[in-house]
Amino acid sequence: MDQNLTRKDFLKYTSAASAAMLLNALHIHAEEQHLSTLKIAIIGCGSVSNRYIPHLQSSSSVEIVALCDIKYERALEQKKQYHLSAETYNNIEAMLKGVAFDMMVTLTDMQVHGELNKKALQAGKHVWSEKPMANTYAEGKALLALAQSKKLKLWGAPAVVNSPQFAFMNKMIQEGKLGRIASAHGQYGHTGPTWSAFFYEKGGGSMPDLGVYNIATLTALLGPAKSIMAMTSIVNPSREIDNRGVVKVEAEDNAHLLLDHGKGIISHIMCGFNYFDPHGHEAKGQQLHSIQIFGDKANMRLIGYDWETNGVYLDDSWETQAKLYEAETGGYQWQEGATKVAESIVGNTSPKINVEHALHVLEIIESARKSSAEGKKIYLTSSFKWPLF
């Protein structure tokens, strides 16, 4: 402070400073009051919403204030079924002009995720999107740039990194328990859904619906992929859909990906809608090793699916049987992503789920199709902070 400051000036200075501090404290208090509960709007009231709505309701940090579906009766049915005091809409434009909310949860057909998420961000809303968060890598990059320009949060499913099984596998790798890692494998498939045609239409496919989980898990464990080689195919050219009859299959229903993670590590992922499994995509009782990671000192095998797992076998001995770790869920559920990121906004914390990671997964899916079409290795440009934690 200026040594020549008069008493009058000093009092004036301190009064102004005190007023500024008070206003700042009131502003912070107002923000805390506002963020004690995050107001949520859900767009897409189909089958997936039956998993999301109860989980969101379980959190004291969340209030569902809006439901939207182009089949308006579904929004009304979900409001009634879950005893919600939410407003209902039949299009996103009406919802954005309606009741005030903070974050949109996108649960629609995957082909419209990008355009819906863009409209929400433009309107100043945070976004949690079911996979994929966009339909092309370029669209995903543009969404992220838009979110950052508006100081908004954007995330994309899946939430596989939240499971205790993932945490265990990550810890083993980071502590060097597997030794020098060489190879990994992921697989997920069933005989294909019949309740909607969008899985088989352009912009759908087995990779953004199924392979996305394994891609997210293996890149999060082994690091961002440097390049990819892939082969995709359509095994069944037509499908019988419950409410549509026979439809033409336009997106891959069978895919094999080879990813180079650097340092000699190669992973393989296979996914498809022609894989017979008596469990279908139900994880309960599933003993399939859907994720396997091999090093020169040990290997790990994840039992069940990475989105709903039943434990991890660690095999690190020549003499004794592999031991099962993390057989319990620890409360983790695949549909928890929207709830967790909402709570992170309220609590001003950083969730494990990372939007740059989701964008990297999106580039891998798009590049796999390009690799298959052109018959060559595709070098990837995206990355994310690794290890995640």
C-alpha cells in the first residue's frame, strides 16, 4: 500500500475492499446454493431410460425436471411410472425453451446424438451423452470445442472406468505386476437386438454399440492407440425388427480391430451381432473372459463384461491357481455415468470419465471403418491424459 495514503483515502480503500469481499462471498454462496441440486432434462424415453431414471433419482444432487421424446406418449409414461414432477416435451426445441435445467442426458437413437448434443450446448446446457457422443470424429471435436468455448461440460458414455474391477486392473498395470505387457484382447457380442432398426442403419453398427466398451477399457488401461488396422463385414444383410419387419443392414455387424498402443503393446477387439451366447448381453452368471491382458510376469482375465463385470482373475504363479479379485460391484452400475458427472458438477470435482478419452474412442471407430474400406493401417491423431488415475 502507498505509504503516503491519507486516513480518508485509507478508510475509503478498505470500505471498497470489504464491499468487494462481501459481494464475492455472496456470489460464491449463491453459486453453492444453485449447485446444491443439478436440474436434469432427459431426451429419449425408451428402454435405456428405465435404467437411467432410477439411478438419477437415487442421488440427492439430482432433480429430473424435463422428459422429452419424439414419441410423446413415452415421455408421459416415464413421468407416470417413476412419479416424476417433470415437464414433458415432444421435441428438443420445445424443451430448450421450456423449464430451466442445467444438464441434458441424451438417450436417443445414436444417429442423432451429435445434432441433439450440439443444440443443448448452444443453449448453454451441460451434456451427458450415451455412446457415441457424436457420429464422426470431426463432429465430436467440434462439440468439444463448442463446450469449451462456453465453459460447459461434455461427456460421453461408457462409464467402464468407474468400476472397481477397472481400478484393480489399472493398479496392477501401473504397479508393474504384469511385467512387460505385450498383448490384450476384448470381445463383446450377441445375436443382435430386434427392438429397433437403428442398430443396423447407417451410423449404427456393432462398434458404436458393442465394441465401444472394449475400446474404452483397453485404451484406458494400456494408453491411447497410435494406429489401427481393422476388418469389418456384414454377415446378415437383413434383419427382422419387431415393429418394422425386415430391414436392410447398412452398418457392420462384425468387426475385428488391431490397435497399436506403443512400446510393443498390441490389442485385439472383436464385436458383432452374430455371436451366439446363451447369456445374450445379460452379465449375471456370465463367466466369459471378455477382457484379457498378458504380460511376461502375469496375466489378468476380466469375468463377465467390462460394463457389468463379475471379477478379475490374476494369474501370476507357476505353482498356484489364478486368484479371483474384486468379485463385488462396489455399487458400480453401467448406467451411473450421468449421475456421477452431475454429482461432480455439484461438488466441483473431476470425475474419472474423461471427454477426451471418449473422443479418442470415437476416432478409433471411424478409423476402423476407414482401415477396412481401404485395406491399410490408419494413424490416429487424438489422445488423452494417461493414466487416467
